Amino acid sequence: MSTLRAEGVTKIFGRKAAEAQRRLRDGADIAGLGVTPAVLDVSFEVRPGEIFVVMGLSGSGKSTLIRMLNGLLEPTAGRVLIDGTDLTRLSPKGLREVRQKKISMVFQHFALFPHRTVLENAAYALEVQNVPKEERLGKAREFLRVVGLEGWEDKLPGELSGGMQQRVGIARALTAGTDIMLMDEAFSALDPLIRREMQELLLELQSGLGKTIVFITHDLNEAMRLGDRVAMMRGGRVMQIGTAEEILTDPANDYVAQFVADVDRARVLTADSVMEKPLAIVDAGNGPRAAVRAMRETQSAGAFVVGRDRRLIGVVHAEPAARAVRDGVSSLEGLIDREVAPVSPDTALADLFGRCAESPVPVPVADGAGRLLGVIPRVTLLAALGNAGEVAAHA
């Protein structure tokens, strides 16, 4: 997989850009030079197979940045490297080859050819690479099917809705066969319902294809939903880079904290981020007395029963366990409630409300092998969501 890295990338517009860069490097003021600093000393590496979201409001520098990532703009300072190759050192021919074979683009306003069919638009990236017609059309058909446009190959773009046109744009980028996709405000021209649908499509495609994606957006909820990591920009600088959970729970500064205060934390935070160590645990080979003791010591309404390798079997509730002790029962068999199904670590908190409200015990969290990782008490869930209000109140 190809790698993409930015090292100290700066872009200053104006005739005295070089002088402005020297002054900035020396910590001097650039006022009065008549220049516009658009991107200032930005560094990051996009990991192979991740969706790296660059998020910022208008004027933050994100669109200038993406144009440097594909060589459309040359940095005033710094480097952009694809697989270790510095784009600024390439000849025009070399840069064209990188764009054709390494990087594909998906634009905000689709950028389709109006007089070419959907199939011809999807195949265009291979056409400019002089791939034989049948081969390129075959690949284009394949990816049109992947994005849900099978049967629309002979239509013109004007006959498609906005969401369908953007699907053509994505199919074209996929047909190009590049490892890296740059998506510049790709969904912002769509209405909210279609936008959500396209976000789901992108996540579904990514789970199967594992592209390296840089996604530009001004929408924070979109950034948090799509990004494996998010770079938050302001005034040309990166304020913070991290996962959605890291940015929400540990903002780097007041600007970031204020910006994320209104995010729907229930849709971003996951069980893994709020779960606690389970306290009341009993081995399946123990009896009711051990379960009662564990519950009493931890002041719990139930004890989780685990087997070999800490695999979750179920839960024993306080009242039946106490009754079994009084009756002289020596085994947990028949007392275990096996209906308490665990959730996975990546379950969104929004999907836990019902479970927490109905369950007399904390909701268990288990991995794919069924091993108990942690639990989520009702009060912990409410506290995690309540932090949003605290951030807003102190911003």
C-alpha cells in the first residue's frame, strides 16, 4: 500500500511569499508584506488503509492543503511524499504519472463529463492511461456495480440525481486503481439524507477495499463519523490530530474543546472508551457462596460468570444466589442467566441506552472470542455523555 506524508508543509500566497516564509521561520512578523498565509507548517502521515479526515471551517487551509497533496499547488516550504518520493522534485511528466497511478480524486461537484455516459465517465481514468477499451470498460462496470449503479451504465450524468452522480465519481476513482484517494468536500453538495447514505457507502467500500483516503470536510459530525483519525485545522495550522474519541475526551486546546462541545458524543464514543473493569466475577466452577461473597464485597446486583480464558458464560443475580446458599446448593448450574448478551468494544454508546436502562447489572463488553473485557454501569454511560455539557459550560 502507498503511503502519503506531509512534512512541514507551508503555502503562502503573494509575491513576497519566500520572504514571509523566512520571517516566519525566524519568528518575525509578516504584516505589511501583502501575503496570505494559507497553510502553515503542517506535518502528518496517513497510514495505509485509513481514512484520514482533514476538518476545518472555511479559510482554515484544508482545500489548499489537499491541492498540495496531489501536486496541483507547490508548497512554499516543506515536502509532500508519496512512497518516499517528493512531489516537488518531480518533472511535469513524473507528476502526471503519480496522479494517474498513485492518487485519484473525488470532487465536491462531481466533475463528470456531461456528454459521456456513466460508463465512459467511470472508465475515464483508465482511458488517459491508454488502457485498452474493453479492459477499461470492464473494470468500470465492475465498480459501478460495487457502488450500486448497475443498469445505469448508458445514462448521461444529467439523468442522475446528485447522490448517483457522486457514486459515479467514486466509481471513477476506484476504477483508476490507485491506492490513495483524495476526497475534497465530496458529500457537501448533497442533501442530508443522501449525504448520510454516501457516508455509509464509503465506510462499506473501505471495509472491503482498504484504500488510503484523505477526506476533506467542514462538517464535524461527518469528520467524526468517517475518520480513523482527524486533523482539525484553524488559520492554516493543525490544532490537533487524533481519533474522534481522543479529540472528544482530550481536546488539545480551548478552540478544539469549544468546537466539539456540540458533537453527538453518543454516536462517536464507543463501549471500549467508557467501559470499566468488571468487579464482581466468579469462576464457573465455584458455587453460589462465592458468587454472593463477590457481590457483597463489590456491592453489586449480580456477578459475571466466566469460564476458561475468561469467556463470558452469563450472570448470577443476587436474590437467586442468596436463596441457593440458604438451600445448601453447591453449584452455579441452574442459576446462571445466559440471556445477558455482551456488546462488542466498538458499539456506539447510542446503541447502549436501552440495554443499560433494562439491565439490573452493568452491560458486559466482550471481544470476538467471547472474552469479558469490561462492563458499562448505567451511571458510567450517563457520565460519559454528560461531559459534553461540562465542556460547553466551561468553554
